[in-house]
Amino acid sequence: FFISSWFFFATIPLSSAVDFATQPSFPSSISNKNVLIDIALTPNRLLAAGERGHILYSDDKGKNWQQANVPVSANLTALFFIDGSLGWAVGHDATIMHTKDGGKNWHLQYSDTEGEIPLLNVWFKNELEGFAIGAYGLLLHTIDGGKAWTDQSEKTDNPDGLHLYDIIFINNETLLISGEMGLILRSDNAGNNWQQLQSPYEGSFFGGLFLEASNELFLYGLRGHIFKSADLGNSWEELFAESTVSLMGGTVLNDGRVVLVGNSGTILVSSDNRSQFSSYIHSDRIPLSNIVAIDNHQLVLVGQNGVHLTDLNELKK
């Protein structure tokens, strides 16, 4: 169905007759059943984003959803919130939007319709400084909350312009970017410069997770490959997983287990010590793009057919 949900949905043309940077997202009674690419959990709310500028929010753990006011209808690929109020969304045409009210209303901060480069992820250190990354090595940076964005792509050790898929916070000085064809970039000076690390795999890494409590870094991606590092990416160990489908998103449960999702409805759950993964299949077998956990067994998934509420204890192999 897709190799990278972010890149696929961010680049499919919708209509040449519509300017998606100025056309507001249209209301839809079935927006929670349409393609959704990312999901975020704030202290009081769930939010999901996807095709045609749809951003949804739920205040009852995903049972009911409302559609946010969004000024664009471009495909959206990622969400990030620093608290219950301040958040950002990115997507097609280098779209960057901001919310101050927890995701009910959004306003456009940046777009580049001529470049037609999709942004694939966004991360903020605080309410002022953040990064947005995307296809062809695009890396944008802001120090004023998104009022102005500067292109810092030249600061990455990425001469081939490989796609950048995920940005992973490790600590106040150390950040990691995972990308296409095994690309791993690390910054040890809070994003001022990036160096390419030796990669254990030539396939794309669509995402990553860092567990501060155990100092473990995980990367996952194409064909079900999962790697773990205990030294911030200097060396890697490949982990066994009962799956060969591409993995698109993941989360960490309160008990420390890692859960990853991907194509064909695949849900991988790590052992308690995170040394291997067991494979489960969602009943609908639909492609899944990301996941958040309400607790140690209540999962909220997004993917091809919108939002899916799932109980981890009821999954079948």
C-alpha cells in the first residue's frame, strides 16, 4: 500500500485546479474514517491529522471526534505539541501550521507551493525553537515560534538530499534524524550542525524512539527492520521481529514496552526487556501509520481508514 505513508500521501496530487495552501479544509461527517497519517496525545486531548487538511480532536479518549478549523486542504503528515495548548502541524507544499488552543483552530505560518516539497515531521524544543524536516533533505528551523523559518538543509551531512522522515529528541544537546536509504544524522549541539552516522542498514528508517529511563534508542522502517542502540547511535543491534512489513510509527507504553505499527495491520509488541518483538494483526488488516497509548493496553491507531481504537489484550497473532 505504501512504503512511507508520510511521503506517499504528502506527494499524491489532489487537483491542479485548487490552491491547497489557501483553500480551507472542507467539513466531512466521515473525517475520522478517511486517511489519517499522524496522531498526538496531549494532557487533555487526542489529535489526528491526514489527507485534505483534516485535523481531528477528541476529548473522550477517541470515542468521539470533532473536526478542527484548518486554513489549508493540503495533505498533512505530522503533529507535535509541547503542552495542551501549543502545537504545530506540517504537510504537503512545505505547509507549517500553528495552534494556540489545543488544536481546535489553526493558522498558517509557512508554505512553499512552488517548491512542492512535503514536510514529513516537526519537533519543537520549547515554544520558540523548532525544526521541520522533509523530502529531499529539507530542514527548516525557527527560533521565534514559527513566525519565521530558515532553511538549514546545508547544515546536514546529506549531500544526496535523501528524504528526512523523523526527528528524535534525546536530550537538550542531542537530536537524531532518521531518513531514506539508512540515513542517520545526529546533532550534538542542539541542531546547529548534523553529522552522518554509520548505518547498520541500507533501507529507509521511517521512525525512531528514545527511552530515557534505559538510554535505549530504537530505529524502525523498511521490511520490518528494527535496530537498537545503547550508545546514542554509535553502534547498533538488530532485533528479532516476527514480521517483514514496513513499520511506520511507534510508541512506548507506561510499563516500558515498545509498540510499533505498519503495513497490513501489523502491530509489534516488544518483550519486557525490549530485546525482541511479537507480531499481531489488526482485525481490519489495514495499513497503519502511527499509534499512541492511553494506558498499557488501550491503543489509538491511525491509518488508511482513519481512527482505530484497539485493546492490546484482545489482539490476535
